Amino acid sequence: MGKLDGYKVDLKGMPSDTVSYRWQVSDDFFSAVQGPEIKQGLLDVALRVKQTSDAYKLEFRLKGEVKVTCDRCLEPMSQPIDALNTLKVVMGDDYADDGDVVTIPEREGIINVAWNIYEFAALEIPMRHVHEECEAAPATCLSGEGSDPRWAELRKLINSKS
């Protein structure tokens, strides 16, 4: 059993027209997904699957925070996540993902939503992520005061050259 098998949703075997799932994803999840943006975090994920006449509507609710790297000081920072996303899934002959609609093979009838959870979280991260203190006082942030002892060693090197 793979690390992400717990995120499989059996659409063909749904016991009713609407089914709900809940997960708490943490560092192990992000490590298993191996996505480029998020390596750590803690999110509560609620998924509601509703069967319609021709498709399945998957509604994802993500709430929590992830760790990203500050663009200024390169230190980890928390990024809150609060997202509501919808995915439409249809049955077909082969797997296909055109962005708006995911087609899964009817013979299987199962979709693994782990990557969708990751993508929806990653989409909530702003293009630019900077600590509040780095935004307010970039010189202090970049000087490394109290944050990383390597800065002190670099300052010693710079001062010895002067």
C-alpha cells in the first residue's frame, strides 16, 4: 500500500448520491507528494463528493497553514490556507485531465485526490511571500540580526577585507 493510497475515492462504489471524506495532511503527505512549492504544513481537508446525472462534483475545503520560503531572507514562513475548490470528474475510456474536467477510466472508477489537494493548496500561495518583518524593515531582515549565525561570519569576512 502506497503512502497516498488513503486519498483514493471510489466513485463507482459510492453508497449514496453524496459522500464526505476528511483528512488531516501534514509533512508526511507533502513529502510523499513531492511537489515543488510545499514541503511542510498542516491542513484540514474536507471533501464532499456529489453524484449528478452525468458527472461527479468534488468540492474540496482546505484550511490550515503551510511553510514556504520567504523571498527576502530565505527563512521558512507560515502561509495560511483557506480554500474552497471544485473539481468535475466524468467516467470515460482512459484517464485525461484538461484542467476543468478530469476523466477517469470507467473500468476502475477510482480517483486519487492527493495531487488535487496539493495543487489546491499550492494555488493559494501568493506569487510573492515575504515575512511581515521583512516587508516592514527589509534592511534589518537581510542583515540577519538574530536569525542566522552564518551572517555574523560573513560580516567578519567583509570587515577583514576593508
